[in-house]
Amino acid sequence: MDHSQHTSHTSSDENEMDFLYDFGEAAPCRTNMLFTWDSKDLCIVFDWWHIRSGFGFLVSLLAVLLLSLGYEYVRAINGAVDSDAETLPGPSGMKRDERTTYSRRPQSRILRAAFYALQVMYSFFLMLVFMTYNGWVMLAVVGGAFTGHLLRSSRFGKSSRGMFCH
């Protein structure tokens, strides 16, 4: 068959879509499954967190940095709650081991579980942010973790190292 008489496969609908993309407003989120430094039409976790400008990108990087910094504080507070629960005095005023504290103080167990759940949720959210595979966003997460650890390490004492998803 001779296809030389056929014209371009581009329809008028496709041309309209190209026209819309130029304005940035109607452009959909681009998701990457490979590492990139490109921020055009990047969405961070949600459709409404759609980056459409350089200023929006800088504000988003600052927000990610602050979120990551906040995670370090949640982790530190979680460690302080754990530490306090382990040293609750018993009925006679003596310190008890963690197992006895858990069984005698249900409100302590609930508080510890709530802070642990908050920490897990927070870490999974940061994992999703990191999985944009955007180098700038990844650096903002790491920068926030660095800054948060630097600021809180002297105030809250020692805690486990590393940012874990669970």
C-alpha cells in the first residue's frame, strides 16, 4: 500500500493541547520515575501542589525543607515521650522497667502509640515527597533533616540516627 498521500497524524485536538501547555495553567502534572533536575509541571504528592513558576518552585522547596526539619522535631519529641514513659515512678516512688510501666499506665501507652503513629505517617509522607525523583526536592528533604538534626540534637539529647519510613 502506498501511504505517500496521507497527511500528518496530528489532529486539531492535539494542536489545541499543545497550545494549552504553553500557558502552564492547563498543563498536567508530570511524574518522573527516573531522577531529574527538571521542575516544569512538577507536582509534589498532591495535584494541588503543582509547580507552575520559578517562584512557586522556590516556595515549594522551602516548604519541603521545613517539613523535613519538622520531622526531626517530631522524632525528638517521640524520643522524649518514650524516655519519660520508661522512667515513670511506681506506686512506691521507685523506677520500674518498661514492661511494668506499660501495663500500669494505659494513658502512657496511648500517648506513646499516638506519637509513634504520627512519626510513621510523617516519615511515609516525606518518602512520597522524596519519590518525586527531583534532585532539588531530594536536596530540600536532606537539607531539612540536616538542619533539624543540627538544631535539635543539643536540645533533646541523643536519639536514633537516620530517617526511616517505619
